[in-house]
Amino acid sequence: MQIPELGSLQMVRTNPAHTGTAQLSSSTGQPFADLPSAAENGVERKRRSFESYLLDAVSEMNSQQLDVDNIQKKVITDPDSVDIHDVTTAMAKAQMSLSLAQTVIDRIITGWGEITTTR
């Protein structure tokens, strides 16, 4: 980040879980001698976007819904091959994932509304 009146701004990286290539430092900015940076270790962290997490979650939710549909069809066509507890468990998992997805979507919409609202 370049600020004309200050020059370049360097963030202090104090947690190894935080991404970056800078040497780990204490909160005062003094580098730790025994903890090399991720770039020095040759560690490449795969960065995923929020969009990819959402798409994966929706895909997983959809597969759970389809599993419930398949189990329900199997109960109707061949009831002896399916345990009723498996049907109940699959339905509960699918309902929970759908409920969680609805909650996340509602929170995203609310958050976006708060960000875009000027007060």
C-alpha cells in the first residue's frame, strides 16, 4: 500500500496463520528470530475466495437434498432395503443444511444493506 505523504505502509504480521511473506514479529514490530515467514519455509497457502466457499456449501446442500430424494424413492419402491432411521437422519441433515444456508444468505443480505446504506 502506497501513501504519498507517508511512503509505503508495512503491516506487522504477528500470527503464523495470517497470510503474507513478511517475517513474523511481536506486537512491537521486533522480528522473532526463531519463526521464519511462510515464504522462507516454501509454504504455499491455497487462497480460496468467499465465493468458492459459498458455491461449495450450496453444492453440498444440494447433494444432501438429492440424497434425501433418492432415499425416499427407495423407501417407496423397495422398503425392505432401507432403514427408516436412515431416512429420518438424511432428512434432518438436509433440513439443517437448508436452514443454515438460509441464515447465511439472510446475514449476507443484511450486511450488504448495512454497508451500502449511508447514514
